[in-house]
Amino acid sequence: MEDDAPVIYGLEFQARALTAQTAETDAIRFLVGTQSLKFDNQIHIIDFDDENNIINKNVLLHQAGEIWHIGASPADKAVLTTCYNKTSDSRLVSCAAVWRMPSDWETGSHESPDDSAHNPQTLELLCRLDDSAHGNAACVLWEPMGDGKRVISLADNNALLWDLQESSTQATVSSTATLEGKGQLKFTAGKWSPHHNCSQLATANDTAIRGWDLRTMSQIYCIENAHGQLVRDLDFNPNRQYYLASCGDDCKVKFWDVRNVQEPIKTLEEHSHWVWSVRYNHSHDQLVLTASSDSRLILSNMVSISSEPFGHLVDDEELSEGEDNHQEDKSKEPLKDSVVSTYEEHEDSVYAAEWSSADPWLFASLSYDGRLVINRVPRALKYRILL
């Protein structure tokens, strides 16, 4: 059954951490981490059954603290990372750790949700990624195409590249980079590029975006005032290696070619409040999701800067060489960039949006009140892209 109607799931706690389970390519699965000050926090494993349009959930306990960020191993579907708050010597510190789901977490919880809620299983701690010398962890990024052995943690003004050994039960820092400059410099977000053999990282701090070469841990580009206010999130175009999207508290979403960082190649101004999340579709890079504290999720069709502006994959060279030929051939005229849909099922700030790893036409969004919504790309657009 394929239906464009959204499917909504409510968590009992507030939440802002969401990820697709990248190593799981058969089931449509998302992981959500909760933020509760009073109760043990939880990881909700959300399975979407798209034939019956229903959500099945399992809950695992995360007893370490409020979850601010969650990441899934690209290689092992039982392994994940969280960044969480805990109190130490009466001050709040942000830590990061690698966890494993218990091997039998799936048993029995679909049948009787009431029983499983009373005694949920607990995540197994594999190793901590905190190095108190390096400050508070903001996020952990898995190597995108990796074997699940390399992660980067961003902590205050440090980027740490970790090697996970012994089935992830030990982590060693293999190299580090540090933000230099005046004031209290802190990373707010980062994205590991899937291109260039996974040797590059983009980070945000305050209003700036920086690129790093992970082989030398040196800065390769800097977009000084990328946004008028704090940059909240970044994402690389999966098919065009120099293209990067960013969003921030100036309510804007910007698209960059990092070979020329003077000006963005496109700017979207559809949101009316801070934009927390920007995500390219993994298969069709013209589809871009943005989530904002204006309680809305927006799906845009950024076809002019995609790898398929004329309905087929093109590379950057073909675009510049073939300009003249395209004038004659009207059938190859690019589609116009447009907002495809605005989703308004949320009543609170939408902190995260993620595409499914198993179904390129499906995505989830999470608002702070614990509402998770699963939506699909409108059928008309899907067929236009496919046909």
C-alpha cells in the first residue's frame, strides 16, 4: 500500500536526536534518542512497515544521560554512538560513547508493548570517546563508506579522529585538529565527506564553515561568514564532490561549491525561524530536506544544482562545455528549483530530519515534543524523477 499520508509516532519524552540506521538496508529503521532530566533516557528503535503503514518500536535504556546527538555505524547495525550530558562535580559535561544493542533486543516486544515497557533492555557500553582534556563533545561522525572502525568526535574546539579496535571496545585517538583564533571557539556541527576517499571533513563554528584534510589535519578552506548567525548543520551532496549545503539561525539554507567560497551558488529563504537540519537525498541529490524551529519541514527540489539537471547524471565539465547545445534542445531544459512540499504535522521545533537508508522516497522528522513523523516524497514528483 503506497499512500502519501504521514505516519505519526509519539514518544513520552522530549527528543532531538534522530538517525537512520545506515547499516540496515532491508528494513526502514530509524533510531531516536530522548532527553529527559527525570527518567532514564531511551533509544527508540523505530521500524516502519510500509506495506501496512504502521510503526513498530523497541526501546533500549540509555542510562548515561540526556541524548543530544546519535549516530549509527555504517557497518554494524547493532552499534551506535551518542553524545549525552552528565553531571560531574556539580557541573554539566557533554560526553560521547560507542554502544552495542543487546543481541536479542527484537524478541517479543512487538507482541506486547506493555510488558517490554516495564523491563526494557539496556545498551551495552563498548567504549567512551571522551577525552576530558579536549572538552565537551558536540557530535560523533562515522566514516561514511567505512568499515565502522573510524569516527570523528567534535569537542569544543577540537576535532579528534578515533580508531576503534577490538570490536569497538577500545578507541584510540589517531590525530587531532584544533580551531585557532580569538575567543571561545567551539564546533557546533560537522559532516564527514563521502568523497575524496573519505579524507575530508567540513565543520561549523559560530558563523563559519571550514574544510579539513584528515590526512594532514589541516584546514583546506574557510567560509568566514557563511551565515549571518550560528551555523546549525551541514551536508555534502552525495553525487557532486564539491557541493555542500548549510543551514543556520539566519533562517537560511545555502548551497556552496567549496572550490569557490566567496558566494553561495544558491540560497533558500523558506523558513521563518532557525534551520536546524539540512539533508540531501542519498539517491536523488536534487531532493533536499530542511527542518526548522518554525515547526515545519520543507522538501525542496534543487534540480539546477543537482547531478541530474537535465534528467540524467552529468558531471561539472559537461555542464560548462555543453551550454550551447542545450539552447537548441528544449527537451533538455532543466526543471526549475522549487519547494515541493511543506510539512506541518509538528507543533514544536523540528530538530532533525533524516532520509531512510532502505527506501530513498521515505524520510522521518523529529520535533522536541517527542513527535516522530514519517513521510514520503509525493508520488507525482517521484514518477517525474524516475521516468
